[in-house]
Amino acid sequence: MTGELGSPPTDSGEVADTVVLRRVAMIAAVYAIAVGAAFGAALGWRRGVALTASAAVSIVALRSLEGVVRRLRAVVGEAPPALGWQYPLRLLLLVGLLFLLLLGSRDGLAVVLGLSAVPLALLVEAGIQLLSLSKSR
């Protein structure tokens, strides 16, 4: 995949291009801020903060998963890599933040809307990639 918006994606052998993953994280962050502000204005600031915080957990989970997948990528002729101590610690931190968020906010709708930030950003990115493919043909 390429990071250029107007050019078609190419297979570079990587899991995903870093520019594409940054764009997904940026789209998710914009979604979190916009929807969190609207949700907070309509239903109370605490609910907006809960939505934005759960979106932040979702974005951090995306970046952590990216690191794990890149680390586990097998290369022919090399020994398989190990995760090390950092990744289980990140997962434990994410689970702890998620439980804290669920217990502290007591607003399931805001948490679910916030956690949907990355999946929605992935759908937007897929649409961008499809449009760039159709324009290049």
C-alpha cells in the first residue's frame, strides 16, 4: 500500500504502510473529537469525555497491535522474533484502561461509540483506497 492519496496501493511486503496507519489513527482521532464534542454537548460533558477516552483506548490498541504484528512478521532465513516484555505489558495496560473506563463511566453507549472509532476509520480508509483504485483505472 502506498501512503499517497491519489496513487493506487502497491504490495510492499509489509503488513500495512505506516502512512496509511497514521491516516487511520488521524481519522479515528478526528471522529473521537467531533463525536465526543457533539455527544457531550447533547447529553452532558461526562458522556463526551467517556466517548473520547474510549476512542483513545481504541487508537492506542491499534498502534499496539501494529507493533505486535510488525514484530512477529517472519523473515526467511532469520530466527522467529520474540515479543519481549513490552507487548504483554501494553495489553495489560489496555485491558486495565478499558475496565477502568467501563466501571468509571457507567455509560455503555459512549464507550461503544468511542471504541468504534478505529473500525469506522478503517472503513473510511478502505473507501479512500477504493476511490484511488477506481480513479487509476
